[in-house]
Amino acid sequence: MAQSAMNNSSAMPPTKPAPQLGQNPLQEVIDAMSIEEKSLMVTGAKRREVVPVATPGRKQKNIAAVGGYTYPFVRLGIPAIYLSDGPAGLRIAPRRDNDPNSYYCTAFPVASLVASSWDLKLAERVGSAMGHEALEYGVDILLAPALNIHRDPLGGRSFEYYSEDPLISGKMTAAAVKGIQSQGVGTSIKHFAANNQETSRRFINTIVSERALREIYLQGFKIAVEEADPWTVMSSYNKINGVYTSESGELLETILRKEWGFNGFVLSDWYGGEDALKQMQAGNDLLMPGLAVWSNKIDSAARNGALDMKVLDHNIGRILKVAMQTPTYKNYPYSDKPNLEQNAQLAREAAAQSVVLLKNEQETLPIANSNQKIAAFGNYSYKMIVGGTGSGMVNNKYSVSLTEGLQKAGYQLDKELQASYQEYLKKGRPRNMKADSLITAMPKLDSILGEQAIDENLIRRKAQEADMAVVTLMRVFGEGGDRKLDNDYYLSAEEKKLLKSVSEAFRAKGKKVVVVLNIGGVIEVASWRDQADAILLAWQPGQEGGHVLADLMSGKVNPSGKLATTFPITYQDSPSAKNFPGTPAGKPEKVVYEEGIYVGYRYYDAFKVNPAYEFGYGLSYTNFEYGKLNLSAGKFKDQLTVTLEVKNTGKVAGREVVQLYLSAPAKTMDKPEKELKGFAKTGLLQPGQSETITFTLDARALSSFDTRKTAWVAEAGKYTVKVGASSRNIRQTAAFKLPKSLVTEQVNKVLVPEVAISELKAKR
């Protein structure tokens, strides 16, 4: 069946030339398709071992391990659409059949790190470079960015996602989408929606209130859709309030298309959902990666009337409208030679602008003297983890370790330690780190070893010989599983012993200890941070990580990253700790979002829970002074402008992330203590130099979702603008009044929870 559809189908013998996509009206092309062809058009082709036949006049493609593709129909001029991961760089296999060459991609910093830059222009540039690589390797749609919320510290794919805050998530995604699509390739923002865990991800029922869903879990997607117009949206595996997202017309039609104006097509996550007919009817247009059972079911239903042909035609029409935008349709002469050197430099710059300096006692950093001898401890001082596992993996040509970066910057590294660790790392056996049996994650040739035990006498000797110590702590995880508390969120016994021994030995000699966190998600830091003189949060910095850290530690680059997610003191401090990952224990079937809107800093600030490091926190080698806030008016009408001046009062050049929070009246609705409503990053300010920052608040920025009215409502009363360097470091405030309550957007009553939820209330 598949092969006949791939070529000149005998199902409809032509009596006249078949209509051609882009040359004839779209509906004529759809009407000319047989039911068999239509059923194949809405299901992917890759899992049926179908090799796409090039439409005449177009180049036959040979892309190894591309994520998926759609059926082409030669007689109608419909090409295949090629889709590939991923969130931190294009994910294709480097080797191809009958081809001696290797085809590598750039491993960019992960989304959590890019978000820490708080720099939308930078995010757009990274997106543009990712789009460039996709274009030059013949890919039409990049299955990225991913923007699910950091709901819980144990979430296994947090490295792929930007933040705990929907504004940052949405703005970063919009910037990335603009960058990628500027290259003429498409995006698929994912995973829509409320997909905040990997445990039981294929069937978990996310039970969440209308308000929390609208304010926290949908808002980022709304921003991205309205500001950047992504070509596609990927539905998630989970259910929302009892219905699979890919089978939810309320989510995909009512909210996504009718309320937000989305014009592209929706595709399923790989093997997502349960009922192909319900997916078609809900507006999930393309089922990936494609199984015969799906197309057969759709074919039969279309023939017997169980599936309205108008529904199927709408699904196909949305796919074909996007198909006409693709490089494949336009016969772009892709080169297989993207500018990897240029993109590597951008990856280095992006990570350097994003790494967060968490601690820097007595100006431990930067290391002024490049002749200093450094004793590097920790396995992954010698082998950088550049990204996570699963769909977020990239086949990059090389990666730079911390020690390689420091050596290239001119520092002396202890050779005895280096030899010991490198020999230990060789013991790791290659293993295929697949996410799960249904995900075609490519192998990662790293065996994650436990921390090597280092003799304390050796540590004491190195404290005599070296000028300072660097200890790297590493965490890697990804698609298919969430994290654990022991030996993951909390340090292992070996890590604790190593850090304690190094700290005591070096400090006894009056020497400093720097800790580098090469991690994919939040870990506990409060119990051990006093043993470090400086802490650098590198997240997973991409292939240039070692150069990036050397740039920062040497002072070549001044750290300017700030946290886009909170580091709690203990896991139990997290508002979701009581219900993550759901019930029943072991193999949960449902998870209730009892924390409601109180995710991340919204919870810590409203409930007066001290974090280890708050949202928006990050140090610099210089200092910044915030001038007085100026509001354009004392009463709000349509919009309000906020301006202030930021001045570098330190001794070295640097950049500052300026954050605007808003405290709203809580007369009829429970409200967080404050919410992020704007952010801006200054240019590189020289000592004594100032920059004027301007924010604009519209009526929607004042609004909260009122479940009783099914509307976004700005309550009358006093609003306080709070501008600062973090959520807990507010430098300037000013107030204005809203004379009369406003309904800023009326929406539809959809996705109502099937059970009552006992949500947290701040009662401020």
C-alpha cells in the first residue's frame, strides 16, 4: 500500500494532468488525493521503512537518522517534509551509508543555560545558527524549542527547558523561533502542554486548575505563538484533566487555534496518544513517526463515515500549507557544509554570557595570574558533559574539557592528577543511553562513572604543590526518566568526601577552592557551599564548555548569567515535592498540581521560604547601581512606561540583567507576592558608564486569570513596580493605581478539572 502511494498511485487513474501543489488551488490538490493517500499524508513514513522518492526536479536526500518525515506524493508535487531534533543543536547521525564523510553538528548550550543569559538577541542568534545547520543538512523542520516549565527539581528533561517562569520561557522560545525560521526552516515548539515529568509520561493524567494551566503552563506557548508564529506545535504525551493532549480539541482547536490564532499544523510526539481518529478530530494533524495501524484505521474510518472527510481535509490542508514553505519544496540546494567553525564561536559566546557565578568570596575569581598551577579534581574536570540524553543529544565533532580550556588559556594543570583521572575515565564502557524502547536516541559513548576515590595523602600533597583547586561536580540525565534524590539531587558520599578533603587541605595552606557545576538540573548546594570559595554554574554548556569556563575564570569574560530557576535549600522545600511524580507510588497514573500558580519563586516569595539561591540571582566581577524609577503616569490607562538608569560602579566592564516584578492587589483573587513582568540585559558597560532601561506594561501585564469569569482580569487598586537584580534583591520601587477593574481578555471555559483540587493559597 505504501509504495503505491509513494509513486504514481493506481487508485485514481488520471484522465487529465493531476493538480500540483503550489500551482493549483490547495483544495484541488486535496480533492485529487485518494482516501489511501490522505490516510498516509497524516501519518509519518519513517517507521515503515519507506525511503522518500524525490519529486521530479528536486534533489534526492540522504540524511542519516533524521527524526522523521512525511509521505511524498510525486504525482501531486507533494514532497516529503524532513523533521529532526533538537533543542540544543541539530541531531542527525554523523555517518551515512556508502559515504566516507562525517557530518557533524554544533552542540550549543542547553536551554536552561541560554535562559540564564536573559538575552533575547543572543537566543535569537543561537536559533539562527541552529536553523542554518538544519537548512544546510537538508532538514525542513527542527523539533525545537522545548519550553515546558521547571515545575520540580527532579524533572528529567529540565535541561531542555528554559525556566520555572512562563515569561522567560515564552520570550526565549519566541526569540529562538524567530532565529531558526529566519533561515527558511520551520520549528516545532513542544511539548504542548503541562508535560513536566518523564515518569509515566505516556499516560500520566495531569490534574491542574484552569488558572494554573492558563497562567503558568500555557502562557509561554501563547507568547511564542503570538510573537513568533512557529510553523508547527508538538502535542505532548500526557493527559490534561483526563484527556490526552493530542486528542483534546479544547486544547488544540479552542485555545491554540481560535484563541491564539495559530496557523500551522500540530504533530504528535513520537507514538503519542491513544486513538488516531480522536487525534484527527481534535486537530492533531500529523501522527509521528507513522505506523500502518494508524493509517489503516484512518482509511477505514474515512470510507465508512466514522471520520468526516472535511476533518481529514482540514488536517491535510494545514500540513500542505507548511509543506509549501519548506526548503525541500523550494528545492533548496543544501550543501551538507554548514559553517561549524563560526557556530562554535557563537556557542562559546552564548555559554559565556550565560554561566552563573553563584559564589565568589574575597575575589577568588578571576584568577589574575595565568602562571598559576591548578589541581583539578572530579572526573568531569577532564571530560565535559555538553548536554543531556535522548532527543536533546547532538553528534558534535569535539568537546572541550575544563582542563583543556584552562591549559589553552595558559594555566598549568597538575599532570599527575590528569593522568590518574584520564586512566580512570578509560574504564568506562560505551553504552547505548536510550531514553526508552520507543525513542530512537542515538548512542552516547560515555559510561557515567562514580567519582574516583583520591587518596587523602595525595590531596594534601597537591595542596602543597598547586596554587588552587578546582572541583567539578557533574549530573547528566534526560528523556525517559526523572531524577532521584540520593546520589543525584544530593551529592554522593564520594563527592562529599572529595569536596571536604580538597577544601580542608587547600584552605589549610591558605589556597582557594573553586567548584564548577556541570549539571543538567538543580542540585542541593546549601550543605556544602561553605567548603567552596567560588562556585560557577555551567549547566551543560555545549561543546565549547572548557573554553567558556577558562574565559570566565581568567576574567576575559565577566560573568553576567542569572538564574532562571530557583535552587531550594532542600528538596522538601519545593512546592511540588509532596505530589511529584504522582500516585500511586512506583507507577503513577495521575499527578495533581496542588501548588497551583505557586511554582518556583512565586511560591518561595509568597510563603517566605528561603532558597539557597533565588530566581534571578547571579554575581559579577563588578557592581551596578540602580537609579530612581520613573513611571510615565500615576494612574494606569492603556499602558505605562517604566524607565531607570543602571550604572557600572565597579572597576571592570560588565553586563547587568535588570528584572521588573509587579505586585498586584489581591482583593478577589489570591496573588503571588510579585511576578516577573519584564527583563532587559544591558550592553557591556565600562566602569562609570550608564544605560537607560525602558519597560512597557500593558493591561494584560496587570491581569490574572479569574476562573469564575473565565477571563483575564486586572483588579482595581494599587500596583507596585519592583525593579532589581533578583527576585530577592529589589533595588527600586514605585507605585501606580488602576482606578477601575478591567477584563483584558475573555476566553473559553475549557480544560476544566474532573475533580476538585485543594490548591495552595497565599492569603496575603
